[in-house]
Amino acid sequence: MADAPILRLGFLGLGQAVNIMLTRKHDIAALPFRIAAAADPRESARAMFKREFNGEAFATAEELCKSPAVDVVYVATPPEMHRAHVELAATHGKHIVVEKPMALSLADCDAMVEAVERADVKLVAGHTHSFDAPIRKMREIISSGEIGNLVMLNTWNFNEFNPRPWPSAELVTTHGPILNQAPHQIDIVRQLGGGMVTSVRAQTIWDSLRRCEGGWICFLEFDNGVPASLVFDARGFFDTAELHWWVGESGAPRDPNTNATMRCNFRALAARGADELERVLEAQKEVGRYGADNVGLESLKLWGYGTPQTIKHSPFFGLTLASCERGAIRQSADGLLIYGEDGVTEVSLERAMRGRAAELMDLYNGVVHGKPILHDGRWGQATLEVCLAILESATSRREISLSHQVPMSA
């Protein structure tokens, strides 16, 4: 990629999501991007960014979006701010990556798409695990027809998302995992199924520990009649990694005691009273942000995170099984397992591009090479529509028909 045009990347918000990306900055260094700027209200984060990347650092979103040193704005602010920040970036002619959920309402998504189209810039709706190499390869195999047409999709994820140290108000805003984690699962299923979901029937489960939704079970139907079931339980009891060689979400080894440790420590803190619990949760979230005091990183062990581990395998966001006419496909630790008439074959993806890199390349190929964006604003809106339909169906106890779905562009 030495002769490829370089896009200059500016991060809007230096929170936990961006901290993960900057911790693995060598992934971005291998791409035709340069980390050029960031905006965050915390002076400590700005100072650290300047030292580490020798880039511009701003206190406000407007300053970042105005900067002539930025080509792409990566919006990683709270979801209720996404619309304003996407509109601001588009107004200043910047291409955009916006973290999931794209927004909190379909109307906000409409306004964001209109702003992007009016400014003639590109937008990628991410980050979700549909960009992971095993899911992209699974889509390729399904599309090729080598084991026949797709007939059914099933995906299950059981983890400890809810008892992680999220401030309670933040968790309630996203209905527990529904607006935060469901985009991963829904994007995976929509990508494999072709995108066009016609209806949703769902029920949610309650998390008495966090006093919000703890998960869901839902049934989707695609326009070609293919059914899909999606199951998610974020309360920290069973762990799907037990069925997947104890590989965690990032691809690092997962401690089998993670769920139990997380719940145990949350319950101990909750026993101190609501005010003390929220104080600790807010402080712990700060530890995970870019530019936080390194001394505080020791407290991550309280939550079962332990010492950071080397990523050894493919990312894993729950067990996904695609059933086709002449076989079935699921993830392996390093790729895919294809079950066919002649037995089981493994497809290794050990050296494949990881999810966030693939997300950035989706934008790059759109901006530089004029290729269709796989997950553009309309795609992000369609995924949010399914999330909101899960909530509506669970409340009304009826099937919800959808009207904002779009097909895969490739």
C-alpha cells in the first residue's frame, strides 16, 4: 500500500472504543490511513494523544471537524450525540465512521443520511462483528452457492456484558445490551442473510441485578423466506466461549471464571449502596478511556479483566451457524468449519484482516476507489430498525413488520 493515497483519521471522542483501537495502533499503521487528530474534553487525553501521535488535539468536535488536517472523522461519542456529530462532520466535508448504534431513533438516522448525501461524503456504520474475517468468509461461501442456498441461520451469545462496570444510567439508555450489543448480532445475521429482514418477533429477559433488559430471543424472517433465530443473554451466567475453545470476543484466551468474577464483584459493590456503586462505576469507566491514569488500570482486575492477553485467534461474538442445502458452516478458533457430505473441512483465516481494519478499508475503498460502502448509513438504519423492533415486539407481544431494510450492496 506504499503508493496508495493516505487518508488522515481524526477521532471524535477518546473513550473506551478508541482506546482499544489506539492500543492496537499497528493495525491502523498497516492500512492507508494516518492517525492525525483527536477531540476530547479531557486535557489529559489530549496531552497523551499529542505525545504519542504528534497529531492535533482539540477540546471540541467543531474544531476537529474544521481541521484541514483531517479527511475522516471517527465518531465515538455517546449514541445520543451521533446525529449532531455526523451532521457537523458532513457539513465540513469529512468522510465518517460512526460507532454503533448509529443513533437512537430512525428519524435521527434519516437526518444523518441526508446530511451525508447532501455533502457528498461517505459514511460507514460500524463497528460490529460482521466485519470479522470469519463472518465475511461465511458470507462469501453462502453467496458462492458451493454448499447450496441458505436455508436457516442461528446465533447465540451468552456473556457478562451487563455486570461490566457501565454506569447504570448509560446501561438503561441502551436498554441493557439491546442497542449496544444487538447491532453486532443483527449485522452478522443480516449480512449472512442478504440484508432484507421482513419481520421480527421477540421477547426480552429482565436483569434484576442491573434493573434493565438482560437479553432477548427473537425470530427474523428474510424476504426470501429464510428464518433466523438470535439469542443473547448478557447477565453473566452461562458463557458461550465454553462451546468455542474458550476464545474471547477479541480473539484472546478467555478465563472460564470471567462471568462469575464479574458478577461477584458487582454484587459486592452494590451492597455498599446505590451512591457508592455509581461512584465506582463512573470511576471505573474512566479507567478504560484513553489517557486515563495508568495506576487505575490495576482496578480492572476487580472486574475480572486481569492482565491484557495476546490475541491468538479470530474474534468471536457468539456461536453462529449457517445451514445451507448441502451443508452447514460455523466458526472455528482460527476460521470456519464447513460440514458437508464428505465430512468436516476447516478454512483457516489466521492471518486475515481483523474487523476494525476491514471497517476502515470499507470506507477507504468507497472514498478512493468509488466502491459501494457495504455498511453505509441506510444499512446502519436498517440494523437499528431491527433493534427497535425487538423492543416493540417484546412490549406488544406481536410480530413487527419492517420498512427500512436494504440489501447487501455486494
